[in-house]
Amino acid sequence: MKHNPTHIGQVESVSGNSVTIKMASNYPSNMPIVQGTVYRIGQIGSFLKIPLGYANLYGIITQAGVLAMPESLLIAYKENPAIVDGHRWLRIILVGEQVGSSFERGVLQSPTSGDQVHLVTNEDLRIVYGGYNSKSSIVIGNQSASEGLAAQLDMDKLISRHCAILGATGSGKSNAVSIIVKSISEKPFPSARVLMIDPHGEYAGLMTGKCQVFRVGANEADGEKELCVPFWALPFKELAAIFPGRLSDQNEDYIRGKVLDLKRISARSMVGLREEAITADSPIPFSINQLWFDLDNFERITFKADRTTPETLVALGDPATLKSNQYPTAGLGSSAPFLNTKAKGILGFLDGMRSRLLDQTYNFLFRPVGYSPNLNGSTNNDLPSLFSTWFGHGFPVSILDLSAIPSETIQTISGCILKITYDALYWGQNTLVGGKKQPLLIILDEAHAYLKAGENSISSRTVQGIAKEGRKYGVGLLLVTQRPSELDETVLSQCGSIIALRMTNSRDQGHVSSAMQDELREMADVLSSLRTGEAIVSGEAVRIPSRVKFFQAKNAVKSSDPIASKLWTKAQPDMAEYGIIVRNWRNQSFK
Ligand SMILES: Nc1ncnc2c1ncn2[C@@H]1O[C@H](COP(=O)(O)OP(=O)(O)O)[C@@H](O)[C@H]1O
Ligand SMILES: [Mg+2]
């Protein structure tokens, strides 16, 4: 009888959905050619088929080699390696069943030892990998098992159930992100909405014509827009946390009361607001300079002999420039001038607040152009215009390029952006721009930078909130990181899909495999040997876990690293530049 080239071996033992396969010792090649296509046998992550009557069971290879042997045989083998006798071993995990042209996840039947095991041909794979709805699926690359076959993702699940892209530096994460975003933006979706937080400024070049870039210090000639995040839109606690000093609960309540007063005053000129609904958390403009000045004045004021009349000022302060009022120094003991006995002892905090307010790297927050309140709390523009700038530019993707911002600030800025956006979508849940009517995909590249485990920052609190509740409000997360072990575990566990690229560090591998489906954990070993751009994709966005090779984006991701070998060829710069450094440093400015 002619040898059937797809028949590669037989079932040796079955335990649950894990099946050990013994390959025929006379199988001619590791790379057989069936109907003109080369197949690679024994690739971790590829499929094998076990025909059972009318149905075919499909399993994914999780182990190959001697370790894939049944336990009992492995012991015998260790004593006498000769028993292998030219056979090779594979272990598969059963993942689905095909009857006719329909493929279903999960298996009803179980194979028994002796059943034939076959190579999965392209024709079979088309059935296995098919079944995606063409309207909602995106093509991101090819199946590693067979290069002619497209690798698809269910975009709806990807967005609504969150996804994590994990892999070492250089494994192809940014490329994968741009392929995913590109294929979304190439679909006929006039109201697609993707918000990308881009810490290295890599993505703008990849998505020319599909995105609007926002940057601190925007280059408007290039079509970029200035990134503004008005501080007054933040809840009080998040705002207070931006300042370096810590406050006692009592003092926090005291300042909260002052913020509320200022917000109430501003709100009087706004129409349609219920005064009793306003809190210190309401996104209502107020002058933070005035707040600082009032708080500071209360600490410094001294009184005349009657202890109620303020002393005459020695020097008049100015809220606009954050200059304190100066009073005559208090006398000792029972002689005037008297100190303010009600002062809160928060001069230290106010000092930290002042220096942050003056720090130019925080201009996007405290002096956002158009959104910066004057001393009576009114602004030229309000939040609706901010949101329409962020999302109403007509492109599917909004890129917030944070490359110009120092890393400690990145945490705060991305946290503030996410908080404001998420709050807006929460309160807009019944409107046409709410997430339920117009879902939003938020992409966080280098997520470990602002989502550290155990850290209590505005960014990690917000991302945790979105991870847990986002799907209710139509907000999806795509997290990208090279250090899954540093990422907050609850966030990772909320990701319905995992795209695992090459990962060499064993601690990180452990975190990736624990985030993957239980049955695929054995595959974690293969992570260290994946090619650049190759990934194990598992979870809800794929019909079946698979090993895929992402397409390569045309304009490769631009690296913003300075190139020493090139830059050092220039002549020594003028030493006067160091003078500029120190001046900028002292002025807290880059100009
Ligand atoms: N699917 C792919 N095919 C070929 N080359 C790729 C692929 N993905 C990434 N690369 C290349 O690998 C390098 C690193 O990719 P990048 O996406 O920047 O990695 P990461 O973001 O994980 O550090 C880039 O030069 C990129 O062009
Ligand atoms: Mg990257």
C-alpha cells in the first residue's frame, strides 16, 4: 500500500486532553512535501489531526523530543536510551473538533492508543483557522505552521476583552502594535477610535495619514497638535497627589474645601449645572494659583495687638507669579505681631506645590494653552473642545506622543489622560460618544513604566479600573510590555487575549505562561526561541491558540536612541552650552 504522506504516527497514551504521540520510525522526513507545500513536523505551536470516524480531533503541539514521552517510558529511557529505537515523540493538547467544514473549540470524544495521527494540511488549516467573521476580523500575519495561511484576530474580542502583547526588547512588540492598528484603520470604519500612548514617539511615522499626533511642544508645521491636560479636570485626590509633599487627612480636607469653594464660584457662570452636585472632584476650572496664594497667605498672616486685625503688609504678593504676601515677623511670647493660631502648618507642602506649579515640564497640566484658568477661574476653552480635539480630528487613531516628557512625569501625564478620558466615557455612557456607542481602544506601550505592581499612582489606579470595569463602558486596553513580571498581576489576569512574543528572561516567561490558558503553559519553553515578530497568540481574540508570524510594518519603527558612533564624529560643542544647561535647570525651563 502506498504510504499516506500525512500519516506521521500513532497515539500512545491519553490523559485528559493531553495526548502522547509516537512518530513512525520509518517516517521519511521532518519536512515532508504534501501537494507541493513543505510542512514542518514537530514545531511547537503547530497542529496535528486525529481522525475519529466522521470527526477529526485537533491538537496543538506543546512538547517535542524525549520529554514528550509517556512518564513510564521516560524512566526506562533514562536507563537505556536504546529503547527509543528511532522513534520520536510529541505531546499535543486537544483543542478542537471538526465535523464536515465546521470547527469547534473543545472536544467531545477522546482518542485511544493506536489511533492514527496525521499532519494537518493547508486545507484542514483553512477550516481550523477559518470561521472568522470577515467584517470584524483583522489579518495580522501568517500562521507559522504554514506560511500561506493568514493569521487573523477577532477585533471585537480583542477590544472588548483587553489584550496584552508581551515580549523582550526587540522581539517585535511595537511592530505588532502597528500592524494591529494599521489593519483596524484600513477597515471601512468611519468612527473607529483608538487612543495610543506612545512613550517613545515611534508610531507617528508608521501611521501617516491615519493618525493625529499630540505632543508637548508640538511641531504644528508637521500637523501635530499641542497636548493639553487641564489639571482642573482631575479628581481632587489625584490632583493633590501630583504635588510632592504629603498631607494629613485633616489638611487634605481643608484644602479640598478650598478647592470646592473655588469650583463653586467658577460654576456660577456655567449654565445647566446643579450647584449641590458640585464637589472638589468636579471637572470645573479654578485658578490653582489663587488656591496656592490663599492657602499660603493664611499660613503667613500675622495680626496686630487685638489679634484680629491683620498686620500691614511688608510686601504685596501676587498669585499670578506665585509670590507670597509678606507680613511683619511675629513677636515672641505675648507681644504683637501675633501668629495666626489657626494656621495649618502646611508651608512645606505649599512650597513643594509652588515649585511644581513653576516647573515648566508640567505646563501641559498647569498652563495648558486655552484651558488655563485666569485668577477668577474662567478659561477660553472648556472640556468639550478638548475631547473634540482629541477624538474629532477625522482619523481613527490619536497618538499621544510623550517622548519629550521626563519619565517620572510620564506616569502622571498618562495617568491624567487616562483618568480624564475614562471618566468622560463613564459619564457619557448613554451618549453617542460614550464607549458603549463608540468603543474606544486604549493602547499603552511600555506599560511597565506606569503600571508597576504594588504602586499607588494615578496611572496604575486608572488602568486597574479600566481593566476591571472598562468593558462595561466600552473601553478596551491593549497593554504592551517587555517586563510582564513587573506588571500588576490583576491587570494582566484581566487580559482576555495574550500575544506572547520572544521572551528570554525566565521570570518574565513564568508570568507570561501563567497569564496564558492553563493547557498551554508547557508551551512557555518555546517563547525563548521564537523568531522576531513571531508570537504565540492565545485567548478570546483567536478561535484557536496559534503560533503566528506578524507582518513587518513598511516604515520600520523609528528608534529615537542617539547613535553614538555617528554623533561623536561631530566637533566638540561650545562650552557655553553648559551655561544654558544650568540656566534652564535653575529656571526649570527648556528655553
Ligand atoms: N514581524 C516582523 N518581521 C520582521 N522583522 C520584524 C518583525 N517585527 C519586528 N521586526 C524588526 O525587529 C526590530 C524590533 O522590533 P520592535 O517592534 O521595535 O520590537 P520591540 O518593540 O519589541 O522592542 C525592528 O527592527 C523591526 O523592524
Ligand atoms: Mg517597542
